[in-house]
Amino acid sequence: ALAWAGKREAELALPGALDRVLNPLTLGELLTRCVEHLETVSPLGRTKRSTLLALGKAPIASISIHNLTSPAIIEHCRQRKLTGAAPPTINNDLVYIRSACKMGRAMFGLDIDLQIVADATVQLRSLGWISKSRERTRRPTDDELARLHAYFNRRKGRGRNPLPMSDLVDFAIASCRRQEEITRLRWEDLRESDRTAIVTDLKHPHHKTGNDRRFKVLQDAWEIIQRQPRTGPMIFPHHAKSISSAFTRSCHLLGIKGLHFHDLRHHGVSLLFERGYSIQEVQMISLHDSWTTLQRYTNLNPGDVPERAPARPDF
């Protein structure tokens, strides 16, 4: 007994040992604490919050943060891969585990070994189980848009709360707006003098709320706005999820593969460049935060570059 007590005292004297005994926090509990702590300042984005909550229900969430190991993280990723999760999706899990461990160590004073996540990351990357998301280059073809409009027009007025899907598709392209932004546009924020409107809570990697920005509304988008019925404060009084679901369902029924509603924004930005707008002008419409991002977003074809006559010096 004395030998055991001596050994135990020596173990507890090691750095962080007492913390491991007094704070047997699981990874799931740490994730919950991180979410609650962050949301006291500002709400998390919908995607980040849902990913964190889903991760908190996974088997790895029941492991104590002091017993978390590289093999346990790799096994979690292996199970995710077996269920069909893509490398970028698995990488998101790893990013959030790493962020939670960093927060636990820096903000809550927990003794967490960050090297285990780093070691797991190196191995997972070498296996090809994780990777960053590839930028989408999908754009709708003229034929696909014609088929979608024909389908929407056939179904116009059906249902209890029919969505003006033709207008929503055309507006997403003409305005370069995301579906969530479209549903937050207000009549009172339209300014006819310079044809501009305000997007509230514009998506931003660091500012989730209060990031309100004014953007230019071009003629096609302005005409779509003007024909919407004024039934309340919102120009498009619909749920973003309903728009996305209706678009996805329509593509499925028409056999249009791999097209997302967000691709319409991408298509709209590309069309602006093809019409000859500069990066600075497109930014005033799309409200991209970075010119570099906007440049990558264009995806113009080399064959679309026009021939220009060389400048001739005046003699």
C-alpha cells in the first residue's frame, strides 16, 4: 500500500496530472463548452455549428481529452471514410478537433497535448483521407437553364406557398447573391437614385453579424425586384432552405447532375467578367472580400480572351 501510495503521489506530481484527475472532460463536453463560449460573443455560422454538434455525438466525443490519442483520431476519420464522407468533410472534423483542443488549452487552461492532432494530421494526409475543398467550377448550361425555367413555369402557382423559382434563379445570376442573402433583402434598403441595395449579415470568415454591405443592382436584377409583390418588409419572403430544396429537387427530376443553387452565383460572376467588367466593378456587385478570391472565381476559358489590335505609335 505504501509503495502504491508513493507511486501515485509521484504520478500526480507530474505536470498536468492533477488536472487530468480533477477535470475528466470528454472531447464532446469540450466541444459543447467551446460552442457556448463562442456564442456568448456572436452566433456561429450555421455550417460550423451543425458540424460541431454532429462531431459532439460521434464515438470519439466520449473519450476524455486527456486520453485522446493520434490512433483514436485516425480511427474516427477511418470510420467517417467508411460511411462515405469525402476527404474535405473529414478534414473539417479534424480542423474542429484541433480548434477545440487549442481553445481548451489557451482559453480554459486545460493540459492538452496538441502534438497528437498534429501527428494524426500528417498520417491522414499521407493516406489521402483528408484534403482541402476543391473550388467548384460548375456552371449551368443554357440548355439546363431553359429546362429549369420550363419546369418552373409549368408548376407556377401550385402548392400552398409557391416559390417564384424562375425569378429566384434569374435573380441569383443577375445579382450574384447567395440564397440566404436573397431572403434577407428588404424593400426599405433599396436606393433607386443609384440602383443599390443592402445585404445584411454578409458572409465573412470572421464577422458573422452586423456585416451589412451595399451592392450595385444591375438592370436585369432591378427589373426582377420591381415585379415582386410588396406583401411585407422582405423582397423575397421565403426560406433559404426551401429555395435550395426546390432547386435540388427540380434538378433531380430533370436529370441535371452536380448543379447547386450556389453555382448560380458563380455563373453570374463569370458572366460579368465575360461582359468586360473589371475586378473592382464586379466586387461592387458580388461583394467578395478578396480580389484574389474573385480572380479565382471567374474561371474564364482561354478561348474567350479576345484579340486586341496592338497599339501603334504616332510618328
